[in-house]
Amino acid sequence: MANTTTTDAPTAIAWLKAHGSKAFRAGLARYGLPVEKAFGLPVGAIQKYGKTIGTDHDLARALWNSGWTDARMLASFVGDPAKVTAAEMDAWCRDFDSWGIVDTVCFKLWDQSPHAWKKAKQWATHQPEFEKRAGFVLMACLAAHDRDATDGEFLALLPLIEKGASDERNFVKKGVSWALRHIGHRNAKLHAAAIKTATRLSKSSDAAERWVGKDALRDLQRPAVIKKVKRRT
């Protein structure tokens, strides 16, 4: 949607601050989310506000540079994936400080970018926790949203996923499992490949790999998932 109003970053940030909740802000910590730079708005409220603004990538950049968490969330809703640059993605990725902002930016903006595939592969090899999570979350989002990608492109991600499964950090291994599960949701061929990878991981002597494998298998073996992939074949 094109920009429907003239909104600058100070105006948007003032709106976010005015609609924030101290109680909601205090509760963010329970979910492992930082509160130091948060006004305290639910993601749904930020997304709804973003719809009144429309697409404005210059605004998205200014919002991101403000450093406020809620403003960065809003940036993911008003940004234009066609105008996202590879350098910008790297810069934002280095700024990530929570799973919440990683997941929102990847799911709502970056998986539509022409740079998404390249960055997912690159970041999956990075060391910082949230940068690495971003690589695997972006893989999951591509599996969920990229209708044109081939099975071969997703099969090529499985070695990266298997290697990433040895990372014991909570937000990384959850991202790895998410990527493996969503690839397995696409169709029967990818489901079989994901099951094979998950089974191998579940039998590993490494605790993190076992966790990823078992977590993925619980999902991939659900009757609803099996029914879905058969329908998609």
C-alpha cells in the first residue's frame, strides 16, 4: 500500500510514546524482551498504526535509526521490501537485540526482499546470537511465503540447518527448529527430507542437536501437518 498520509519519524514516535502502556512495558521482560528502549505497545497495535501510514521506506529508515524498539517494529510494517538494500539488512541485523524484533522484521519485511535468500545463508554462519537467529528465521519465513522457490533451493538449506543445530543458545536453536519445520511444511518431498534431517539430529550425542531434532519431529509428525503436505503435493 502506498503512503496515505504525511508522517515523519518524530510524529510517529510521539504517537507510539503516547499510546504506550507502562504495565505492558513491564510485562515484556517475562518474554525475554528488553524494556529500556520500549514504550510498551502490542505488536498488533503497532501494525494497525502502520496501516494508516502506508509504505514509506524513508520513514522506516528514520524510525529504525531512532533506536526505539516500538519504532523499529513500526519500521518493519511501513518499510518497502523493494527498496531494502543488502547493506541496510546487514546494519539492521547487527542492531538486533531480541527475538521479537528479529522475527517481526524477517516475517513482515525482509522475506519479500530480493536479498533474502543470500542473507539467510550468510547470517546462519554468524556468531552473535540474534544475527544467527535471523538467518534461520528468514529461512522459515521464506519457506512459509516464497511461492516461487524450488524444492532444490530449500534442500540446499538443510546442511546449514543441521550445522546450526549444534548451537545450544536458546534463541538460535529455536530458530533452527523453526526453519526445519517450515521447510517440511511445504510439500511431501520436503517433508520427507526434513523428517530425515530431524531424525538424524534427534539421535545425536549433542544435546542441542537432539533438542532441535525432537522439537522438529513433534511438529512434523502431527497428523495435521501430514495432511497438509499431502494436500500440497
